[in-house]
Amino acid sequence: MEKSSNLSIALVQTDLYWQDKIANLAMLEEKIWSLNQKVDLILLPEMFPTGFSMEAKKLAEPMNLHIHKWMKQVAAQTGAVIAGSAIIQEAGNYYNRLLWVEPDGSTQQYDKRHLFRMAEEHQTFSMGTKLPIFALRGWHICPQICYDLRFPVWSRNGWEDDRPGYDVVFYVASWPAARASAWDTLLPARAIENLAYSIGVNRVGTDGNGINYNGHSAVYNYKGDRLLDLEEKDQIQIIQLDGKALDEFRAKFPAWKDADEFTIR
């Protein structure tokens, strides 16, 4: 499918109720319904139903239970793809799993690859091993979760027959305010090195562990220019990504042709 000229994306930057799935889903539903225009994709923060918690045994759900069904309902009602991560249990393991849910209910998933050991996430959750590329209106989109941002090899854009692996990379996050400078630096870096749009959706507020989050959700173009900045406010913002401008820049500045080849073990 040929890439549509524009892609409309809503970034949901919000505070979250600590470990309260019912309250968070109700709050997010109200926020999403406040959108005054149709969009193609709605992005939610990391672990949007609970906050960034290691209490997986208490909070986890299997696929197609309350959280997944809620996402299907919202996608169907808005006509948009909705994506965000949640604590999912499968085959005896726990995953920080991003769900990509389309309006017809079809679902794809990405399990977080880089688990944040400083919060002992690696002792609670199983690591993802596969990186899918999602398709939406002819655009190819790479999903990432929070700590993945620090590891550029994992999100490296591959090219084959002059075609990029993806056009957009996005990060859903619970990125603490204490390390905001790294977030603000690495998001545009991922855009520049991959000749793609880079999007970060972070939360605000303070969680039950006393960790403060200051948002800074943002969108950068393929040159690293910031197109949208949600600052530190609890808000939703919509942006239109320009497909023609992306293709023209890649044709004019094909730096990917000089990239080093490598494989991930």
C-alpha cells in the first residue's frame, strides 16, 4: 500500500492513578473522547492501566481480558489504532507488552526488549525477542518502550531495495524527571540516525513509589527538528506527519546508503 500523504497522531500525556486499572481506563476514555477531530493513531504511556509497577503478580492480565477489550472498544469507537503498554501474563511469564489494536479488533504486540534493571524490572518481567514493524495507511511504524530509547542498535532502521524498514519510531514511556535531559537528547538522535520521525509519549505526575515524571512528550522530524512539545502539562495534542516531506528528504540526503552492516545476536 502506498503511503498516505499525512498521518494524524494523538499523544496522550497524563498522570496515572497508582495501580488502579478501573480509574485509569475511565480517565483515559474521557480524555480520548475530548478529541475534537478524527486521528489515525492514539498513543498512551507505558503501563497506562497501572503506572510503572513491579507488582506483576497482582496487576497482570492475560490477553483479551479487561485492558485488551477496553482497547478494542476504544479503537472501534474512534476509528483509530490505539497503542500503549500494559502488564500481560502469558505461559507463566510476565511481559511489559505494547498492544497495537486496530478498529476491527485485530491486535499486534511488542514485548519490551530492554528491561530497566535499576528498578529490577528484569527480575520481574521476561524480555522481548522480536521487533515487529506495524503498518498504518501505508506508513511503517516501529514500536519501542521507554528504556529501549538508550539502545540505538535495537531501533536501527533497515533498508532494502531503497526502501526503509520504517517511517516512524515511537517510544511509550514512564521516564522520570530526574533523567529528562537524556530523554530530550535521545529522541531527536533516534530521528536523525534513522531518517524517520521520532515520537516520545511520557507520563506526568508522581507514582506510588514517589518517582516524579515531567512529561516532555515530543515529536521530531527526520532532521531532528522538534515539531511538537507537550512540555510538563497533562494534555492531549495532535500532530500531522508529512509523508511527502519525509520521502523528499530521504531522496535528497540518502545517508542510509553509507550505514554499517551488522546483525543482532
